[in-house]
Amino acid sequence: MTLLDRLRSVPALRFLGPATPTVAVIRLDGIIGLGGLRRGLTIAGLAGVFERAFSMTPLSAVALVINSPGGAAAQSALIQARIRAHAVERGVPVYAFCEDVAASGGYMLALGADTIIAHPMSLVGSIGVISAGFGFTEAIAKLGIERRVLTAGAHKLRLDPFQPQQPEDVARMQALQADVHQGFQAMVSESRGARLKGAPEELFSGDIWTGRQALELGLVDGLGDLRATLRDRFGPRVRLVRVAPSRGLFRRFAGATVASTLGELAADLDERGLWARYGL
């Protein structure tokens, strides 16, 4: 904020003219909620960012720039809820801009905005729940490996990748997914309301659409990009102020260790798998 803007915010000095429209810009890039040294998007990591962005004075709007293939459902919902809480408390409009991908949990983040804008070639949607893994039962048998596991609790070892898959375990996992999916659907219906134009069986099938198709279905409100949209809404003098998380000392120096290198590799593989689902 410039000195002149600060002076204009003082009631007695409003003769100086209107303040320059200011929009706080928050980038939400990457996977959501996955751990490791290179953490994904979490409410813990973003709480301070949201606080700083919504506390700016003057503030015309907050813009979320989303490029995420999704991740943890709980973290996605927590982040979305925090955005809405700040927006309601401050009475500030929130715009979400979908870049390459706003899918699954990434689209859930966009539901924190009052208005969702996508690029015509963005990938949007994937309103569903997925769980994937591998089975290694034959592999360890061929290698002559004996697995030894002790548990307390009849179902502590559900869906163990080193044991044959059990039908009751699959049914249990599908029931959990159905419950999360129902919650996701409720969030979309509450946020988008009458703007939704597609049938529920289509919208909530887990399918993905381009930005143009998502507009036809009512999943987004318009097509465009951040700069052009905000200049059109607030005028050519609008100030876009990036608000980014600060990096801790550990994260700044962790790159020099062997452990961090292995952690980064594992995180890369996890993230690569999520992005690959959308051809990226």
C-alpha cells in the first residue's frame, strides 16, 4: 500500500480522492495435504497467508490463482472453509482463477470464491473420490520374503498391499469414499446453487471438463485470466498485490541434506502421479 493510499484511508483525509483499487493475490499451486519435506497445500501453511491478505487496507477483493490436481479431502475442505470465513467477516468478494487444473480438491478450493473464472483450456471438475495402490503378494513370494505383522484390532491391516485383497475391505473403503463424495457434492450444490446446469449424475461423476465446458455446466462463472478480468472489474489502475507464505529456516536449508533429497524424490513421485491423471 502506498503512503497516499494510507492517507486516503483516514476519514478526515478523504478529500484526497478515492484509493487505488487493491486486490490481494494468493497462489494455490500443487497438491493438497500430502506430507514430506516439500509439503503440499495445508490449512496450517496457508492460515497466515489468508490472515495477511484479508487484513490489507484498503482491500477491494481477494483473488485465488488455482493450479492443483487435488489431494487430501479434509485439507481441501478446511482451506475452503477458512477462505469463506474471512470473506464473510471482511465483506470482501473473492475471485478464483483456474489455470492448468482445478480438479478434485483443487476445484473444492475454488468453491471458496464468490466468482470462479477459468481459462477456456483449463481442466476443471473431477468431483469424485479416488484411492489407488498396488498389490505385492506374488512379488514377495517369488523373492522368498516372509512378512511379519502384529496388530491389535481386527481391522488394523485393511487393504495391506502385501496380502490378498479381501472383499469386505474393498466394501469398507468404498463406503468411506461414498461418504466423502456425498460431502463434496453437498459443498458444490451449496456453493453453486442455481448456477449449476448439468444433471447431478453428470456433474458428480468424477469427470473432468475444459473451462468452456465447465461454464456450460455452471461449474464456473466465466472465461478469462486474472489480469484482464480484474482490470475489467476494477479499472486499469487496479493494484495486484501478491501475498505468499514465508519459508521457514528448516525448509530453506533442508535442500542440502541427503534425507531431504530422498524426501523430495518421493514427493515428486506422488505429485507426478496426481498431475499425470490430467495429462500434465
